[in-house]
Amino acid sequence: MNKGDLVAEVAKVVKSKRVAEDAVSCVFEAITKSLKKGQAVTLVGFGTFGVGKRKARVGRNPQTGAAIKIAAKKVPKFTAGKALKIAVK
């Protein structure tokens, strides 16, 4: 399922594709803003979006084999909630 499919599913409930697209975009923007601030987003029964940290490390260029430094960075992560895990079983 992609964003268009998700909008189509929401449109079945709200009866308007434009309203559904705005709602889906708003949810994604709200989650992104919270993660940028370093705050976790918990959707009870679905899961938690959070921010993880990766340490700096040394990697290899696959073409030349030369060592390169990979900087530390923050990455988004998702942990599924209990209800979602049960539904997927």
C-alpha cells in the first residue's frame, strides 16, 4: 500500500478524496514535526514512532575498498504496538 492507496481508503469514509488527502498529509506532517523535535509519537494499539541514534563509524567504498568515515546521525524508527502485532499474526 502506498500513500495514494491510503488516501483512497480514507476517502471511502470521509466521502471526499480531497479531504482524505489533506487528512493523510496532515498526519504525516504532524509525525514528522514531532520527530524533528526529538519527541516520540505513540498511537495506542498501533505503535510508536521515535528517533534513534547511530554512532559514527568507518565504512568501505565498495568500488575501491577505501575506508570512509560515516558521520553519526539520527534516524526514524518504528516499534509496533501489541494490537498491531496480534493483527499481523
